[in-house]
Amino acid sequence: MPRPFVKAVAMSGAAIATALFAFSANAVQTVDPFTAASGGTNLHGTTIQKNVSQPVVFYGIYSDNSAGAESGLGLKVLYDATKLTNVTITEEYTKCRIAAAQKQEDVPATSQVVMGWIDTAIRPSGVVASADGSVGWPDAADLTTGGCLNPGSINTDTAAASSSALKLFKFSATTAANFTGSTVVTLDAGQNYSYASASPGFTQKSFTVQFNASIPTIALASTNPFVSRKTHGAAGTFDIPIDPAGALTGTTITVEPRQAGAGHQVVFAFTGAAPTSVSSVTATTQAAANVPILSTTFTATEMIVTLGTVPNGARVQVSAVGVNGVSGPSASVVVGFLVGDVSGNRVVNATDVGTVKGQSGVAVTASNFKSDLSANGTINATDVGVVKGASGTSLN
């Protein structure tokens, strides 16, 4: 016996049913699998290459042909759970959502996620309580102030939107550890494309994920995946390992005590495939202020993010999304910036002054490079002056 499609989409009430059928139209709806929320590449009809244990991500983007308004959408995302694991649906469009995404993997090889939306309005003429009889979801004519045909428990917390490139959800999965062959992901309305039974209805879309052993995986390094890096003149380049557990609040934080110089470098280290691109990189303080990014560069195993002006005493979260493509790994790390805090205890005091004084005139090495606050390759009176001037400051 086939499983029910979306148990929540059955509508009660003769008035609602009558309205839906009375105003049915002949729009063609579809949901395309795109690589980015704002569009990107449409994966429909394509084959993407993956090795084992690699991410598969796409965004379900709704559109219709605007020839007429449909009155709802029930959707299935069909996949093989023996080949795609850790399936999640996030970033759901919740305006008039009648059925939140529900994963059904009781028959793994024919698994699916089901979800559904109802009409956004019997169109009000500018007033929610006053309907003009037009029906449609989610056409460009929909009003932000419009209501939902509400058969019961329903979400109405997101404003209505145009039918052009409307993001409905984000699909995330991982190829299985024993992934071989290929598998198809399909976006299908399953004969539930319109509660008004409009025709021609819904155009099905799909793409293929194919195993390719030559595609190397890329992942964060298990040891020192994040460091703060500076070159100290002729003395060499020295890294401060950043604690991955560092947070925008609390006591767990790695402190970078050196002056910015040409900019602070936060380095992401990887294993496997060489990092060559990233979808986006952002840096924000604990106060949600943006920190400028001067550059993002790549070496054989590293991605180097160079930050511009960072407020002294700030905690900064550096986040990278989609290394080597939208389906690649994402990561973020928090580091504190407090000039002179060579002890890393989040405050500059007599201890730090004493430490820098004690190293003055000593060659810069891996054991004392933090005292070279100017990062010029020597520890001298300049550095002592810097730490004295910073005494009494602390990390926010």
C-alpha cells in the first residue's frame, strides 16, 4: 500500500474547497534544484560527480509560467537513503506552509521528504478581511498583507514573495561511506501539485549524483585547522593555533596579541583536495559589526583570509561557506584581538609588560615570538612601549 503523500494537506470545509475549485487556473509550476539560494547553476538534467562522504547541497527554487495562478503545492523530494545519508531540509519558506518537511526513510532505497503549501490568499483588495476572489500561490500579484486559506495549523510568519526565483528550502545530504554507481534526486509533486486540480500542473525536475573515485575529498585538517599567522621579518613566519571551541562570549578564546601590520591573517588548513575557491567569506565582531576582508588566497593546503581593520579588544568570527564549491565544506572560527596580551588571559597588565621586557634584545624564536608585538623580527624598546601603552585594556 503506498504511503500517504502529505498527511497535513487534506483540507476541511466546503467553503474552502468550493473557492479552490471555482478559481482553478492553468499555470505550470515547477521547483528547480539550484546550487545557490539566489540561483547559481540549475542542476536539472545534469550529473554531478562525487566521491564517498562528500556533501550534496541544493536549493529548491519555485517558479510558474504566470499564465495563471495555482492554488497550492505538495512536493516530494525523492532520493535513495542507501546512497545519500544525513538528509536535512532547512531554510523552509513558511508563508502558508501547511506541511513542514517530513523525512520518510522507512524504505531506504525509495526515500522521500514531503512538504506542502496552501494558497497564500483569497486575494484581499488591500484589506485582509475583504476578499476579491482571486486565488494563487505564490504569484507576483500576492499581497504582503494577504492571509492564507487556513484549514487548521498553519504558518504565516514570512511575507509573501514573487513567483520569480522564490526559495522554498535547502536540501543537504552526504554521499554514503560506501557510495558507488549513481543515484537520482527528483523533485516531484506526486499528483498533488494543486488543490484545485489545475492542469497541466507541475513539471518534474531531477539530477544525478555519480560516483567518481578520482574526485578527492576536502576536509578541515584534524590538527591545527585554524591559526593566526604573521611574518616577523627575517625571523620567519609564526602561527598561533586558534582553539576551534572559541566563542563570541565566555572564557574560551584564543588571543592574537600582535599588531595588525598589513592585516591579520586567519588561516584555514585542509586535507585531501587543495582549496582553490570559496563561495563566501565573512568576518563579524561579537557586536555584529562587519570586519573588512582584504583578501582570500589559497596555497596547496590552506585558505588564508586577511582581515582589514579590527577593533582592539574585539572577538571576531571568521566564516567560510562552500570551500571548492557550494557543496564543499564550510567552517568558522572565533579569535580575539588584544594588542599586548602575550599571556592570552584577555587583559593586558604588569605580567605582559614584564614578559616583553624580559625578552627585549633576545632573538625572535618559536618560543617568544608573541613578544615581538610589531612583528618586525626584533623584540626591543618599541615592543615594550606598545605593551605599556596597552596596559589596562581587555578583551570584550
